[in-house]
Amino acid sequence: MAFNLKKVLKALLLSSNQPLATKDIQAALTRFHESAFAAPHDDSPAGEPAAEAAAPAPEAPAPVVEEMAEVIAEPPQDPELYADVPSLVTVTQIREAMDEIAAELRGADDGLLLIEGNSGYRVVTHPRFARWVRILRAEPPPVKLSQSSIETLAVVAYRQPVTRTEIETIRGVSAEAGVAKLLERELIYVVGRADTPGRPIQYGTTDQFLEFVGVKSLDELPASDVLSSRQIDDWLQTSANPHRPTDTDMGLSDEQLPLEAAAAGSAPAATDTAAAETPATGPN
């Protein structure tokens, strides 16, 4: 019977409440093979023979010895779990096994799901059981983010690292309350300070933000032409240095002269008219 990677992964997933990354799985396989070739461990103190380490203890009754032996003895080696364990399991093999586990959990409809976050895989309860989980933990219902906070979070996600002034310039309103709420919910954090006058604080999104929106990395966020960094940079630069409208911007033809030029050109004509109306005087 061949080694069953899927069964082992199920046990590892249920053994911890922390995310299980592919590198953790590969490290566990490496340690399995290292322990197989490790020398037997000797519990006797260093430098003393095992027979002289302690005085012989009185013999225990036979039933007690047999019961302890059953508890201490390792379970029988299951060929599916410990035989023919590969020395290397690729990321692709792990992902395929995880996909099968996720499909089985969805099909069983027992209230468990397998999700992949930015830190690895986790078995979680289905959202429809959230109320029972909150009752068990005596937790209040989650507070929804306001529209203002969501807009601020979107600007930080697509623009990061971003300062509060830039957020306010993009949104056109104060961002103080929204930034404070997002910091409290640990969806954003202080990245550092901008290399500009005053060294304003810059903000970025946290790993909890990725779990909040259900993506593994920022690269999986939906593409946004409105909030792309390049277009925002151009827009901020334009706002700082406003463009003076030209005739073309105002819908005028390129052949039509500007008003200033027309006014300048009318001055000589007026001079010529005045000269023509002035009577010529000759010698008496």
C-alpha cells in the first residue's frame, strides 16, 4: 500500500490552529527521514553505565507492567502513513492533495472548509456557523466597516505606502476617523515615514487585511485603473501644478487668434485710422 499524502496532510491540518505552509510540510518530511537514520536515544546519565545509573526498583505486579507497556508502546506502523515516504514532495503535489481535501470537505457539508491564505492552509468553520462560534466564545457580533472606512482602506490597499494627506487629497474629505478605525481593526499599520518635508507617516495593509478580503497576496486584488499608482501620481502632480487652459482646451479652433493677440493687433489699426482722419497741413 503506497504512502497516502492526503491522509497525512489531513492530520497535520487538524493538529494545529496555525496555517500550514507548503514549506512546513516539506520540512516535516525532511525531519521524518532524518529521524529514521538517527541513533537510538540513551536515557542514562552521561558517563555512567545504564546498570549503575540508579538502584533497582522493586518489581511491579505483572498486570500493571502489561498495562503500562500497552500505553507506552507505539501504535502499529500503518503502511499508508510511514512506508515508502518520499524524500521530496513538490509544491504541485501538495496543492493537488489540498485541492482534493477541500473538495471532500465541501462535498461532506459538515461545516468545515479548507482555505488557503497568505500564510498557508487552514481548516475553518463554514461562515453559516459563525453565530454558534461567537456564542461559544462569548464574542459580540462583528462591526461592519462604514463606507468611508472602506473607501479609505481601498486607497491604502492600491496606493500603499500612502500618507494621510494623500488619502485626503484623493478622497476629498478628512481621513482621520477612517485611518484610526482601520488601525484599531488591524487592517492597516504604520509602514514608516515619507521622505518629504515633515516626514509624514505612511500606511500599508496587514496580513489580516488579506484574510479580510480573501486573497493570498496584493497581486490578487482586482485591477483598478482609477486607483493605479501611476495615474494617482499624475493626478497629484496635476493638482499641485494646475494646467492653464488653452484655446484647444476651450473648444476653439487652432486658427482663431487668442484674445490677447487680437487686442494687440487692433491697436495699430486704430492708430492708422486716427492718422487718416487728421487733416494734412501744408506750407502756407
